[in-house]
Amino acid sequence: MIILIGGEKGGSGKTTLACNLAVWGAQNGLNLLLIDGDPQASASRFFERRDESFEGSVTCVRKVGDLYATVQAMSGRFDAVIIDTGGRDSIELRTAMAAADILVVPTQPSQLDLETLIYLDQVIGTAKSLNPGLSAHCIISRAPNYPNSIEVQSARIFISALKNLSLSRQSIKDRKIYRDCFILGHGVTESKNPQARGEIQLLAQEIFIDSQACV
């Protein structure tokens, strides 16, 4: 399985989700590769900080530019490949779309962030003409940490109207624990925060398990 975490807008939590999903996969016995396709290399630094005593291990490699050949060559060696790309329309994002099984697009529920999805939805449509098996999902990330947010409800309506992006069942709240764990190279599923652990576990279920049941 090849999972791409990407999008056009920075600050939506792409690298945080990529690293947390990778840690979850390692905890659950997957032989997992994370390809850091972002020139900022935040995911690579996350795994450099990670204590080897933690359960499971993740192979992390840096690669920028055309990712297609690298992803194709490496995918057969691992149970899953997660690709983290930067927050912009880039050669990394487009070439990874051509190879990916699943695209996960995190977005904050603000109008500025949501409006970038209109163009990205068109890009995904083009990618699907080259990679018909690509399944693209948008997850509301860094959402307000209180119930019944009008902003989140409006974002769900906006995303549901897009042609090539489906709305993820799960959302990720803007919790300090994500930032605290990232600094240490820890996944939130290794923390004592039940809310954050539950969010990542449910998202991982949706991506790694439920999506395979639909194939």
C-alpha cells in the first residue's frame, strides 16, 4: 500500500499525520517506509529524534524531485509506504500521485485553506486519468477543539461538494499533544492522551484497514 500525505497549503499538519501514521504502523507490526519528499525534511528530523527503545521501527529516506521511480522500486520491499510532501503544487506531489494508492489531504477548516482545494481537486482529476486506482480523501485537520464547530460543519459541506476528493470520517483536533510529541520524536499513540490516541487509531483504521476492504 502506498499512502501519500499531500496538499497545496502549508500548516495543515501533513508531516505530523505522516509521522503519526508511520508510528502507528510500526506499533502494529508493519514493515513500513516513510519517504520524506519535503525539502524542509521535518519528517526525517522527527525520526532522527526518535528513541530506538520505542516499539516498532520505521525506515525513513529523503528524496526530492521525481518520486515515481523511487516509490515503485521501494513499494515491493515494504508492507506500506507513506510519502510526505511539502505544502505546495510540486513535482514531488504530482509524481507521487501517479504512484500512490491513497492520497490523504489534510486541511484546516478555514476559508483560505478550503479554497486551495478547488485547484487541487482538478489536479487530482488529472492524476486519476494516469492512475485510475488513486483514492483521494480530505481530512479536516487542526480543527477547533470544541464540539459542534460551525467552521468544521461548513468545511464538511464544502469538501463534500468536490468531485475528486471524498471527506474522511475522522477529523484531527488542534491539540498541543501533537506538537509536544513531535518535538520528542514520539507518536501520540505512544502518549497517555486518550483523545489524540483515538484520533490517530481511527484514522489509521480508515486508511490501512477499511480502504483495503473496499478494494
